Amino acid sequence: MELWWLLPVVAGLSFGLTAALLHYARAQQLLDVPNSRSSHSVPTPRGGGVAIVLSFVAALPLLYLADALPWSHLWALLGAGVGVAGIGFLDDHVSLPVRWRLLVHAVCAAWMLGWLGGLPALEIFGIGLEAGWLGAGLGLLYLVWLLNLYNFMDGLDGIAAVEAISVCLGGALLYWVVGQGGHMIVLLVLACAVAGFLGWNWPPARIFMGDVGSGFLGIVLGGLSLQAAWAAPELFWSWLILLGVFIVDATWTLLRRLLRGEKLHQAHRSHAYQVASRRFGGHLPVTLAVGAINLFWLLPMALWVGSGGMPGTLGVLLAYLPLGGVAWWFQAGADEE
């Protein structure tokens, strides 16, 4: 890989930028102050995700110039990622109405889909789903939900960063398995950008990612999953498997709260990972458990599907089944009163 030197550079840049952002957040009193619905107990600086955004975005033109990233994919990741990060940055500083955030999210998702060519044809339980208005609608919904669920799941020290690194490394391995190793470098660069930030976010975290980082990771990982689907349709299902911990917990919790008529944008502590952190007395056990699930359960399942050993939709169902059991066990989405 000719660009191997870029990986430690990106990681180092992200680490240094996070240190600078920590000083900035303290000086500006940009703190996440705990309340009755928080999973932390002391005021902590936020907005460290800017380091992930800047270090990854700075590498994108180099990847393009080295023919490691197509022109259309460059603009898809750059435009959508910066747009979502920008609205997240504003929301970290001045809380914005939900409707404006969702509007920007939808525009950025549409931008991403337009540059990537939309949602590729997929097979669901043997039925072919061709691209078209239905595919465009599903793709838009998928990207908007993914970036928002990533925000919902960024509630414990290190959890969102560990998830992103796990997914990126798993996605890179999938590309290697299907003989398309040339696509690996983009994922490895993103993993390094997140790893540099994780040095400051590992439990106990000295700085939080904030909406600027979580939203950015959600939309970029969504775009990279669509890029993988265009390279090999079975990889889309593998990516859904890799993202399983976040998708299942967030979706289960959302649906249960929706059925009770709760305001979905209202802060709460009823995700399975939040309940688990209270039961096990800290953030570190849960963050480590997420990494272990990704490595020992979801990655093998994703590789099985990606290598053609199992139909994608069946693989997703089997991979999600125990995750749903965990969500049920921890009563994700239950009334906290």
C-alpha cells in the first residue's frame, strides 16, 4: 500500500488536534454538564469530534490524487460529512431546533446518495430490489437514521470511537476477502482518525466527541457502506452486521419509546448500553463488551456473508437475534420512572 505512511500521520494529527480542542473547550466553557439523564457524573469538555473531521477530511484529497478514491466518492464524503459536522458543531455551541437539524441531515444524505449513484440493486429474501424512487427513499432514510442513531449511541466513554474503529477495520478486511483491497485505505484512514481521538476519549474520558463527531461518523460510515455495496452487493449486508450493536440498540429503544408516545428527541437513559453501564458500575466494561461483540460475533458473521457463505438478509437476522435478546434483557426503551 503506497499510502501506508498516511495512517500514522492521520492518527497523530487527530491526537494533537484533540489536545488543542480540549484546551479550547475548557477556555470557552464548552462543557457537557451532567443531569439526571446523563451517563457521566462530572462536567466534561465536548466537541473533540472536530479532530476526527479535520484529520479525515484533510486526507481525502491525498487519497484522490493517489487514485485511491474516485472523484464522485470524494465529493460525497466531503460534502455530506462537512455539512453534517457543521450543523453538529453549531448544535454543540448553541442548541438548535430538531427540525433544522433533520433538514440539514436530509439534504446531506441526498447529496451523499447523488454522488454515490444512489442505492444499488439488492436482493432481499430472494426478491430483487432495483434502484429507483423506492431505492432512493430507502437510501435517504437509511443515511438519516444511521447518523442520528450514532448520535443516540454516543453516550459512554469510548463507545462510539470503538464502534467506528471496529466497523472500519472489519470493512477493510471484507474488501481484502473479496479481492478489492484497493478500497481498504479509506477505511484505515478513518480508523486512524478515530484512534487519535480515542486516546483522549478512553474511559475515563477527558473530552467527548459531541454532535459534530457522532453525526459525522454516522453519515460517513453510511456512505462507506453504500460504496461497499456498489463494489459488491453482499458487502452491504455485511456492513449492516458490523453496525449491529448500534443499529439494534438504537432501533429497539426508539420503537419502544415510540409505542409509549414519548418525545423521541427528549434525552433519556434507557438504551441497553446505558442500563448496562449502571448495572456493571462504569463505562469501561460496556465499551470493552461492545468491542468484544464486534470482534468475536459480528465480524465472523459479516465475513461469512461477505464471502458468499450465507444470504445477506438471513445473515443479518441471525447476527441481530442475540443482540435483540440483549436489548430485551436490559429492558432497552423501558420507562425510567
